[in-house]
Amino acid sequence: MLQNEGKLDIGSTFKVLDENNQEQEMKVVGYLTVEQMEYVAVIFLEDIQEDSEEDIGIFFFRLDEDKNFVMMESDEEFENVSAAYIKLEKNNFAKKKKR
């Protein structure tokens, strides 16, 4: 669980320790609600700073009642949230094209 003093704004960054105990900076790219649970979408800041042709991985944390970031409990939860995020992004893209 990552302690969070209030909800971070989209574009805010925060640091986490990776599996090698190295500090990594992450950026909040969005929030969404799935089945009455709130989630935050984040990316590694290093991924967007590198000049790479590879896709950027988006990660999700569930927000608990205190707005702390909590790891998801199952692959099914991750799949549901990922699908909802993709649908949301497609809808946002379609709205931007219509303007």
C-alpha cells in the first residue's frame, strides 16, 4: 500500500520502490470507477522520458477509503479495470475527433 495524503491530481508524480529496492517515479494519468471502486492509472515517468517506440505500460492501483493506493487482489480485477480504462480512452479519443 502506498500512503497518499489526499487524492493526487492527474499529472502529479510520486515515488515507489521497485523489486530491487530502487526508487522509481510514477505519474498519475487518470482515475476511473469500476463496480463502485475507485482506481488510479499510473505510468513510470522513466518510460515517457525515454525515446522509445515501445508501448508505455499503464498500471492501476485501487484507492481505499483513505485514498491510499492498494495493489489489486486478482487478475480478474486487473482485467476488468484495464478493459474499462481502454473503453474510457477510446470514448475520450472519439469525442476529441468530433470537435
